Amino acid sequence: MWQVVTPMVVLVLASLWFAFRRSTEILLGSAALLLSGLVLLTVMAVAGWSWNLLNLMAVPLILGTGVDYSIFMQLALRRHGGDLVLVRRSIGRALLLCGGTAVAGFSSLAWSSNPGMASLGKVCAVGIGANMIISVFLLPAWWVALSPKSNSAGARAGVQSPKLEVAGRI
């Protein structure tokens, strides 16, 4: 198990490092993934689901979507200076649509006659759904709370960064 888990953890952390190069954002991305994993494990325990060979294939899918959603959301927050309304209106909608369609698709596998496929669909749907909800609703609040006040305070107060006007000037 550790021969599989260790490279996955290294790849996740490397992906976050290459995307952000800031320890706070790497930790936020990791925290979102860990919380998503805890949500999945909690749902599995409450529902009485167990791990099997087929639904273990969901782990890389869930990690991949979690890293992607975290990167997209944090880069949008950085780009828009922490303006939560603007970020949720743009990338938040896209992530909800993307995650929602993936959850719907994997949920449809729950009615498969093959128990392994059914469990794969359930685990993927819950894991991707948790990634989506955490990335769209919790991660931005964490990012704003932990971001430097100079970056996010202006965006929360409605101050916009100056735009360059090039047309008509020589």
C-alpha cells in the first residue's frame, strides 16, 4: 500500500508546488484534499461501504479532481485579489458545473448490476462532490482569511486595481 500511496502524495505535493510556490497555498490545497478524504471516509462508514479492488481506482480520480479544483480556485483568487463574489461567479460556476456533471455521471453507476462498478460510482460521486463543495465554498474563505491583508483587503472593500490605458497614447 505504501508503495502506491507514497508516489501519489509526492505527485500531489509536486503539483501544488509547481502551481503555487507558496507554502500557504500548498497547505490550503492539501487541507482541502484531506478534508475531502475525511468526508469520503465518513460517508463510507455511515453508509456501510467498504473498500474493494474496483473502488480503490477512485482514489487517483478523487485526488486529481481535488488538486485541479484547488489550483483553479486559488489561482482565480490570486488573479482577482480575493474578490469572492467575482471568483464564485466565474470559476466557481465552472467548477460547480464540471463537478456536478461528474457526480451525476458517476452516480449513475450506482445502479450497475456489477457490485464493483456500483461501488466505484458511489465512491467517485461522493469524493468528487466533496472536492467540489470544499473548493468552491470553503477554500476561498480559508484563502482570504490566510492571505496577506494587503492583497485581499482591497478586494473586500471594493477597490479595484488600476488598469493600463494604452490606446491613444504614444
